[in-house]
Amino acid sequence: MYDIFYIGENVSLKDNYPFAKQVSSEENIKPKTALYWLVEPNTEILDFSVLEFVPKDYDSQYEHVWKWSNNNYGGIRLLPKKVPEGVKEINQVVCKKKFDTLSTTTPEDYFEHHPYATHVWCVDPEYKLTSDINWAPDNFEPKFIHSFHLKGQLEHKYPEKEGGIKLYPNEWKQAETKYHNFLDANVTYPILYVKDVNDMQQRDILEDDYVWLVDLEHKTNVKTFDWVPNPFEQDYIHNFRMSYQLTEKYPQDMGGINLVPKDWQSADVKIHPDCPIEDENYDVFYTNKPFDADTFEFYAKRSDTDWFWVIDREYDFNGKLLYVPAEHEEDYIHVFKWGLEHRYDPEVTEVWDNRVAGIYLVNKEFDITKKKLHTDIVPIRYDVYFTDNINDYGTYARKSRTDAFWLVDSEHKISEVFTWVPPYSEQGYINIFKLPGQLQHKYPLSITNVSDNRCGGIKLVPKNYKEDDLKYQGALTEVELIEYEKFNSIEEGRSKSKHKWFWVIDTDVDIKENFDFDFVPDTWDEGKQHVWQKLNPITGKQYDYGGVSLCPKEPQTKGRPKYIREVCSTQKEYPVYTMTADDVANGVAEFYKKCAENTHTKMFWVVDYCVQICESFNFSYYPTQWDIKNVHVWQNEDGVHTDVRLCPTALFLENNFTEKQIVNNTFDDLKLMPKQASETPEWNVYTFGPDVPLKQQLDGFSTMDNNAYFWTIDSNVDTYDNWNAKYKPAVENADKLHVWQKLNPRTGKVHAYGGVRLWPNPYVDAFKPSYSSDDIKYSKTLRGKLQYVKDALSVSKPYDIVFLSYKEAGSTTAYERLTARFDATWVKDIKGIFNAHKEAANRVNSDMFWVVDADADISEDFDFSYIPDVYDEEVVHVWASKNPVTGEEYGYGGVKLFNRQQILDATSWGLDFTTGLSKRFKAMPEISCITRFNTDAFSTWRSAFRECVKLTLSNDPDSEARLNSWLNPQIYADFVEDAIKGAEQGKAFALANKNSPTELNKINDYDWLEEQWKA
């Protein structure tokens, strides 16, 4: 090994080669070997194996010199002991220049203590930089003081071209200063690629002051992670958003990159509008070759990156090509259609056509058959900086990595996505733009003079700018505007928004298609909530403010909101729910709850079961924001508030109202509307006939009728002339049979329920499964399925009165006396009592009919107004009469009420027609008449004979007492002797023939009786 000498300090060399000797200059070198090594001052050896180098014999007389950088030779030399015959340069970097670093503004007396040092760094102590500054001036560069900035650091302190890092030469006091941009010496922090960038505790695995948390899906240029926070921002979590990657995952201002401090738990988040981290860079090849597989294969072999650009050589832009394919795009060759329209026809979109485009991004493993055309993406990018000083070109020119950069007034609300690229002729200018709709107070439309600072708030500045080369380009439209975040409520926006402003969009509205969400409030409206108009969805007219509002993050403390007289939304239609029969069966309260659960708007309409909506009512009423809490109820035809309700959804979701509360409108917040919304529906009317069973008739009515209800009218009533067949059952009674009252035709008073009924259709659910015609007749429904309506709709038809006589001498007078008061039908001289009653039943029309005997003198207060209960219609009713012979008052000779059908159906009778016709008999206590049978001797005898036969055979105490009265009549009665005779003979006949029905039935044969009288 050759002797080694070094000038200045060199600790690492001494550690590796202890025999190396320090010298003050070359003159002091005294080698013992034929060749020796000289290590120059401020040189750090990177590859110590170089010191093992031995030249060939024929090269041993030459000086050998290695590189300390790619462009500079020196630092280490191998010299012959004799004067070298020449210099042989070896193209290999084996060392580097390294200078001491001082935390002072000047070297002061550094070089006095380090006489062999050539340079020293003087660095502002507030900078955060790497411990190893890898920069040195070139060998042939005069000895300048070199001044630098550090990117992103202390810009407030060193705003001009002079920075806070300087490299001083040993003769610094006479040296001039050379100004550089940025020194590549920023401290770098470790990078963690993670699934969740908001899980900050992931950085705790490292002890560094800061750690980068980067979304695992981001593809970044690692060399650009050199951003460092300013001293006054060191306690923040710094968030950045890459404008061209994962935009769907991070659609708002917050992005997928966080720089997290060690004390992150107490740190606030600061969102930066511009991102210092670049997309992954790919090699770029300009070509005049065709864009085919051979060309792509040619450049794939030369590319150092997996993806590479192939660009038409004719393009001349001053931006950087940046595009990172998403994961689902990695199988494609990406074709970008932009510029050079004379070569790439805008109308051509077929990717196999060579005229389609001149910019291709290709993967080394490309498939020539898979291409994806981009017509809306411009892959040419410039650095973007948001600034409070739009005219500070120098600061950002030093920072920019691209040949030109955008400067944007920080009050503008736009993203970093710019698609405007200057043509070659415009690239030397500072291009000035206005952004339509924003900051017009600051950059008025009328100002276009480039010498006026109000000309525009957005500029594209070439890195090598000239301050006087300005050009106004007009309105900038080729930019992606930032939309404020959108939330469903003010509370959510205040807690989550990262902007000064946020939109609140009511989920109840549809936004107008062309509404401008790029709206930016004027400066004088700072802090005010801005509220837009909304339309009624039915009428299309403006009816309220709301739906969309722009809200300040800091709550408004004074004044009222600013109401914008511009429509931005349409209220979503409130759904209309119409109650069905099944809904009624399941419960009214349950139906309202179900409607609320199925509603996605703030209110919903409910139309009760079987409601007929007025033609003029179109559900166009929409309450304002002040009334939306109220349950709104409209009037029906009768002025009652029912049938149609507009309900707040939340109210019914949050409360369990009962059916009674709903139908009675028992709500704390209630608005009774003055307008009629519903009409009473009219239902079909059917009349029961007398001959077909009621069950069969009702089935037929139900089958032929398609409506929810139908009416039936019993055959024994008449309805009012003005009855219109309209009715709507209350919703709580919707599944019930409704029965109305009916009037007595003689008194005009209510006497029963029935006659007119309203049936739900189908009606069978109201009855038990084995229902009969009698169940229908008597309205015998299941429990809870019958509703009585306290209102009369019909009048019972009066029962026909029959005057019955058989050859009585005074019958004409008696009939005239009766018909002077009442209408009656005279059935006379029909032989046989049974036959006479049969004839009467055939001649009347009513279901029941009265029978008045010829000898009955109707009492003044008897008015034939009695109508039996429906359950007593098959009962024979007999009213009391006054007997002029015995003085007793009981049924003999009284007025009788018969069921017509019973008489028509009868084939025989008993001894007494009134008791033999029906199993049911009802003695009525009211005195109906005086039975004036004692008008002649025969009539008196006949009456006594017949009645006493019946009384004798009855064999009960009442009958025995009455028989005794006949045998002992009032002595002053007319024809009393004939009465006694008839009573005695009748008793004897009964006892003699009590076991002979045939003989006993002869008492109903008036001709036989006359024969007995004459015998």
C-alpha cells in the first residue's frame, strides 16, 4: 500500500488508516513509497477501496485523479514521487466535499482555527435540515459566498432572494454573493404507507419529531417528501390532498396525506390548499415515430420507470407530465387527446386511428390492444401556490419544480386542478386571469390593464419571469372550482366542516340542475347565513326560503340571514298515503306509524279510508318552515276537520299516538285549515225484496258492487225524499255495519234502529262464519262490528188495518166509525174465522197488519202506533178491550196485530186463532176498544158461548175468574140473560167435548153457532 497524506481534518480516514499522516501542504509531503495518496481538505472518502488501487506499470508515472461529484474531479489523487508526466482522470465518484456547519451568520474566526478548510456553512439555527449537507461549488467556480433557502422554511424571515443558509469560502470577506434557490438539505421524516391515514397513533412506532402517514393507494414521488412546517405551525397535524389521485376517496379538502407530530393527541389539523408532494414521475420520450407496438417496445427497453411517456416531438409545453393510473386502469395504454389539433383531429376518437392523439402513457408490460382515451384530462401540470401576495413572484419561482407555476389569491375557492396550458407563444408571459363569480370586489371585471394590480387574482408565471412581460388572458374557465362541503344540518356542518363556509342541503329538496355551488359570499356578508328560495313541487311557484343555505362555520351572532332571491331547489313531493280496508283492520294508529316509517320527506299526507277528494284539492299546500311542525287537518263537506291530514314525519316516528288521539286531532301542534278537501262519498242503494232469503240477496248486492260500501233498505220502510245516499264512516268505524234509526209513521218519533243500513264491502267479516238470513235481518254481527247512528233516515211503513165482519147488522156503522179516524180494509162475510184472516193477509201489503172486529169500538186514545221490536215481529199481539157485559178488561174482543207471513203460511189453527197461530203470544195491557157484542140477543149469546168454551178449557186461575164473570154478569147490561145462557151452554159444551177437537172447532163456524142458537 502507498503512503497516505491528508490536509485538514479527516477523522474517518484516520480511523480506517491510522498510519495516514496529516500535512499542512503538498510541500510538506515526504513519501517513502514510489506513489502516495493525497486527500484534499474538506474531503470525505465514500469508497475506501480506492486506496487499494495500483496502477499498471506503464501508468505509474502519471497523476491519477478521481471524482468527488459527477461533474468534478478532485478530492483524492494518487501522485508519483517524481514529477508526473501527466494527469489521468478516472471517471468514478469515490468521495465528496464536506464542510463544517456553524449556527452563525458569518464564519467569524473559523478559518483562523481551521487554516486548511476551504469553506464553511453558516446556517440560521431555526432551519431544520439534514446533518449532512451534500453540496459544494464546482472546481472552476470563483470563490463566491453561496446563499440558499430551504424549501418551505422560514419564508417569512427570508422573503427575498437572500436565504438563511450560506457557504462561505476561506477568503469570504472579499467575496461576492451568489444567490441560489433552494438547497436540497431539508430534514426528511419517515414515511408510513397505511390503510387509514386518520389513525394517528400509527406514527407512535417511530420516535421522530414528525412522521408522514400516506394512503397506501397513493403513488408518490418519494423525493418530494421534503416539506417542513414553519416554526409557528409545529404543533399541528398537517394534511394535504393530491389533486389527481384518489379524488373519489378524498372528495373534499382533506386528503390522504398527514404529517403527524409526536404530540399528535393535542394537535389541531391544518389543511393546506396546495400539496408539496408530487405524483409518481415517469420517464418521458419525445418521438417522431408512429405510436405503435414497435415504438413502445423501443422505449420500454430504455425506460428506467415501469411507466413511461411517449410524446409527439412537435409538442412544446413548459409544464410537467403527471398522471398516475388508478388500480383499475393499469392494464391500459393511456391516450390523452390534447393540443396539436392540426395533427390530431378533434373529431377522431377511435384509439386505433393515428390521428387520435399524440400523448401516450405506456407500461412496460403493455398490451397494444388495450387503450383508454382521455378527452377531459390534461396531463400537463404546473406547481400551484395559494398566496396573500399575488405579486410575489420570486419566492415561488425559487420553490417551483416546474418551468412555470400558478399563483392564486388565497381568497379564491378553487382546487389545484388547472387545465389551461399556454401555447408556445404565451409561455414567456406572466398570464393573468379573473375567476368568474369570485372576488369581483377585489378584481373588478372592468379592470383589464395589466399594470393595475386589480387585473386578476390568478397568474401563470414562468420560472424565468420578467416582471414587465404581462398579458391579460380574461376569464379562467379551465380550472376545477372548490365546492364547499355539503351537510344535512347546520350542527353536522359546524362539527365536521374544514372550511370557513359549508353548504346545508335539506334532504327534503331536489336541487336545481344548474344551481351554482361555486357561490362565494361577498366580503361584507362574511359571517351571515345565506338562504335561497325553494319551489312548491305541485304549483312550481316559490313559497319559502330554505332547502339550501350556505352557512359560516362560526355561528352568526347578530343580524338576520341573507335571503337570496334566487330559486335553488324544489321541495320534494310529500307522499300521499290512502288508507285501505286492511289498514283499518290493522289499526289506524299503526297505519300512521307505518306511513311515517316509509316516508323520506319531513311530512306526509294521509287520506282516511273511503275519502272522496274534492276536484279542486290537489295536495299543493306546502307549509313554510314556521308551520312544518304542525299537523294540518282539512275540512270535509260538513265543515268537520277530518279525512285529510298533513303530518310531520318526525312527530309520528317519535310518538305513539292512539287511534282516539288521531281521529280527535289531539295534537299539541295543530293547524285547522279553513279549506274543504273532501266530499262525502255516495254509495249504491239496494232494497231487500220479500221473496228471496236475505243472505242470498246480500251476497248478490256485494258481488255486483265494486265500492267499499253499499246501502240496503228494508222493504218495510220509506226513506226521506231528500236522502242522497252519501255517508263516510269515521275511520275508527270503517269496518263496521252502520244502522240508522227509523221513525214511527204515526208518532213521527224514533222507535228502533234499522230500515236503512250501510254495509262494508265485503260484508262477511262483520259476521260469524255460519251467519244466516236472520243474522242479517237482526243485524247480529260479531262483537264490535256494529255501529248505531243516532240519526233517522227512514220511516217505517204503517201496518195495514183490517176491519173484519161476518153479517153483523151494525158492521157498516162500525166500519164508518173506524175509517173516520184511520184507513182500513174491510174483509166481510168470509165464512170461517181462519179463512177470513187468510183473506185479510192476502189483501194487505205490510209485513204485519191490524185486525179490528166488527163489534170493536176503538178507544179515543188508541192510535195503532205500536210497532214491535224486530224480535217480536212473529208474536201475535192482542190488546185489551172493555167487556160491556162482565165489566172486565182483557184481550177478548181487543185489537190484534198479526204477522202477515205467519197467516199466509198457516194450514190449520187451534181453538182460539190468536193463541193457535203462533207459539208466541203477547197480551198488551192498553185498552184498545169496547167490544160491543151485545147489540142483539144472538150476537150476545154467540159471543158468550165461544169465549166461555175457551175459558173452560184453559184451566188456569185467570180463566176461571173470567168464566165466573161471564156466568155472573152485570145485571144492567143489555141482553144479560142471553149472555148468561150463552156462558152456561158454552161451559157445558166444553166439558162435554173436551176430548174432541173436531167438535170444539165448531165454535169458529158461525153458521153452526146460529143453528145452535135456533135449536
